[in-house]
Amino acid sequence: MPFELLILSMLNMFKRTLAVELNSFFEYVKFKINPCFRGITTSAFTQSRQKLSPEVFVGINEVLTKEFYTDNELRVKLWKKHRVLSVDGSTIMLPFSEALKKQYGTHNNQKWTDDVIIARVSVLYDVLNEIVVTGTLSPYKTGEITLAQEHLGKIEQNDLVILDRAYPSFELAHNILKRKADFLFRCKHNFNKITNEFMQSSAKDTLLDIQPRQHQAFKNKDITANDSITVRLIKIMLDSGETELLMTSLINQQEWLFEEFKDLYQKRWLVETYYNRLKNILSVENFSGLTQQAILQDFACALFISNVQSLIIEEAQEKLEKQGKNRKYEYKINTSISLGFLKNRIIDLFLEKGPEKTLNELESLLVEHTVPIRKGRRFKRQSDKYRQRTKPPMFHNRKKNI
């Protein structure tokens, strides 16, 4: 199988039976490359993909993101000259095989049998531009802070990294500052003695020095027991009546106003919605193979396709906003449907000498399929709905898009 066709076939998101997907793919491309091309068998495809490193798709994604940030500087969305990033983790279920069991380990299911393989996912996500800067797939036992440390190589000067309560750590904060970037953590009230005292005080916004926990081992770490960081602690009153504790390196109280931090932290929510897109729309758990190689290929492909989708939606959204200036309500592009329209057209984007025709066609289709923005909608959070490992209710009108 030619190298470029192997790449394109996998970017076209195989979610149905492999034989059906291969037949559809070659029927589509043969008139674009060679009408006499007959295609290959599933066995030949499987053998070909085993020779392909998943790093190919990681590299393609790096090229895409680099070009986005360098060639579109005026279009890149920033918050006060900061690129706003967020790190968050999730889990995905893998197909069962002995090789994957050895690589990722097993996890008890609701019947307490070791026949479920769960992998931990972590992404570094640009929440304003909805771009995955980098992502990893690791064994479930790998800690979220450990994975966050691995993402630091992609953080640049003046970036602002927002993280939830699972991530506050002196070492992580120290390493972010070391890269001349900033952080905004949501902290547990009892994170350390200093945060405890602050939560019991009447202060809402103060600067304090923190140090690493003295009883921990510092061998092979970038910090010592004598290191300290000046941080800003902020109390935020939520609509529910709870008090949220934020810790940040944005310590200039005149430049970074207290009133801005509630909305700033809420921007992190977009990384949560990204996982909904990755799992339920891109169907990342519906893998096209059972080997470790196939799993990593499909995962890297999904991250790349989600970035292509975000960039195309951004273009279409701008066009939609220009057309809808006189509308009573605001509308946005239907993200779910956009992925279905991308099927096969992703092939055209790479095979055509100029992708403008395909891009314009996609934009026109997306502008025709929109959903209203319902502001102020709130749903009560059920924090324990997965505690018994019960499946969430499925919507009967949820249909596959690819």
C-alpha cells in the first residue's frame, strides 16, 4: 500500500468494519489517483500499518499547530497577551487483548473481574483557540501530575496554564515558572498550612510565599527544600454558595484584577467539553485495530482530526457571524455534524493541488447547519453518578456522524 494512501486512509477515520471502510476509501480515491487501482485486502492493510510509526501523526499535528501559531498571529486568540492553556486528564476504554493488558494493566469492572483495560489520557489544550497542543496515552496507574510535567516541553514564554484541584504541586508550579510561563490552580482549602490559614481569614486576595513539603524526597527533582515561590491566593464565591480557592503566579494586583479571575478560571471548562467531543463525536474508543501500534495510531489521528475540525469551524463561525448580524439570537456551528462533513473531504484537502475549493465547500455546509447558543443554561451537577460504575443514560436521538 503506498505510504501516502496509508496515511490518508487512517486520517479518514475508520469506524465501521475494516473491510467496508477500505472498500469505500479506495472507491473514493481511485478516480483521483488511478481508475485502475483495485485497493487492498484487510490483511494487507493490517500488515502495512504495522510498519508505520504513530509518531507520523504526532509530527503532522506539530506541523499544523506550529503553522497556526506562526502564520496566523493576528487570528490567534489571547487573554491579555497570554495564550491560555489547560491540562486535564481523562480515561478511555481499550479493547481487550493480552498485549494491551500487559501494556496498560487491567481495571475492575462492576462485577469485580479483571477484564477491563483502561488507559489514562492527558492533553495540553489551548482553550481559546480549541487546539490540542499535545496529548498522551498512558497506563491508568500513571499520575495526572506526572503527565502534566511531560507536557511542559510544549509550554512557551507568557503562556498561562490553568489547572483544576487534581494538579496543585510546588514542583509543577516551580517548573512552569522556570519556563517563564504562569499558572492558575484551583486548590483544595487544606492544600497546606498557609492555604488553611488564608481560608479562615477575612482576606479575599493576598500574596504569600509557599515552600515544598519538607518531608518529601528531593532526589532527582528540580527543587530543593529551601526553594520558595511567591503566589497570590484568591477567594471566589460561586453561585452555589461555595468558596473556591485559586492560586496563581499573576501577582500584580493592579494589572490582574481580582474581578477577572472567576471568568478566567471558568475558561478551563472548554478542555472538559473537548473530552466529550473526543469520546462521543470522534468516537476515539472505537479503535480500528487491537494492537498497541493501532491504538496509538488511532489516538494520534483523533487529536489531529480534532484540530483540523477546530480550524475549519473557526473559519465558518466568522462567516456565520457576519451573515447573522441582524439575527435575534446568536448561533454557532454544529460541531457534531461538522465531523461528518469532514469524512472523505479530508482526503480532498491533501490530494487536491489547492484545498481552497474543498475548504469553501465545507464552510458553506457548516454555515447551513447551526445550533442556537442558549445562554444561562444550568444543569445540576451529579458528582457521584459514576461512583457505582453505572452507565449514564443514552439519548435516543444520538446518531453516529462518521
